[in-house]
Amino acid sequence: MATTEAAVAAADPAHPAGRYSAPARFFHWAIAFLILIVWPIGPNISRFDQIEWLHNLLYFIHENLGVTIWLLVLARLAWRRLHPPPPLPVGMPGWMQRAAHATHAALYVLLLVQPVLGFLATNAFGFPLAYFGLVPLPSPVGHNEPLGNLLLPIHLGVGLALLGVIIMHVGAALFHHVVRRDGVLKRMT
């Protein structure tokens, strides 16, 4: 262990070497992996309307993994509440700290809102959801196509906003790793 890592571990025993806890890292990478699957499927489902089995499969994957992401985000937030993240690196400018906190807040809000919008739109179009075909979820809005037509573009817009924030998040992590070399990326690996 490098001297700076030993100093960080001594200063913050809850975060050896300044890293996030194993469960926090699991939630982060599981959510990231699922987003890599769900995000590209969503805008492309309608391209397969003529191939019913494929359309239904893509819809099933998108919808159920979206609910899974929502559940993982809730679990991650609960974990984070009980186990606060490690402090940001010493010497990080205040504006970068504020940007990091704002980006994380935006990610959490978008990751919670996006699946709810998709779920409500699905319900409004008259399609009930049983989580992975096993656990029926309540249909809070019932069949209401005008509402579905309103919610679907909002769901798509939030998806684009989420993509933008994810790009900023990944770009900042790479900037810290390659340019600043301050260990920010290593906190989540």
C-alpha cells in the first residue's frame, strides 16, 4: 500500500485507500451494466413492430431491467445513507466538488424518475407489468392512451437527459484518472 493510501486508510477506516465499499461498488457497476443493455433497446423497440416475438422480447427486457435498475438505485441510496461515500480527494477545487455532487444528484433523480415514467406510460397504454412474469405490479393509471401519449415522449426525453449526465459522469471520471491523476476513478474499482 502506498504511503498516501495508508494515510487515507488511517484517516478514514470505513474507506480503505479512499474506496467505496464493496456493496456500493456492486450497485454502481450493476446499474451501469444494466443501463448499457436497457438504454439502446428503448428507442429501438418500435423498429421491430413487424417481428412480434422480437418486439415482445425487447420490450420484456427493457421493461423488467428498468424495474431492476429502479430497485438497485433504491438499494444503493439506502446503502449510501447508512454508509456515506469516501471523501473527495484533498485539493479538489470547490467547483469540481459541487459539480460532482450535482452530477450524482442528477443521476439519482433521473435513474428514479425514468423507470417510473416508463412504467406509467406502459400502464397508460393498457399493458400491465408482472416483474419478470412472476410478480404482478399494480396498474396505478389504468388504460389511458392520451396519458400514455403524453408520458412516452417525456420518458424518451428523460432518457436523453440521463445519457447526457452519464456522458458527463464518465468524462469527469476519465478526466480525473488521466489528467488530474487524483484517484477518483480508483475509488469505484
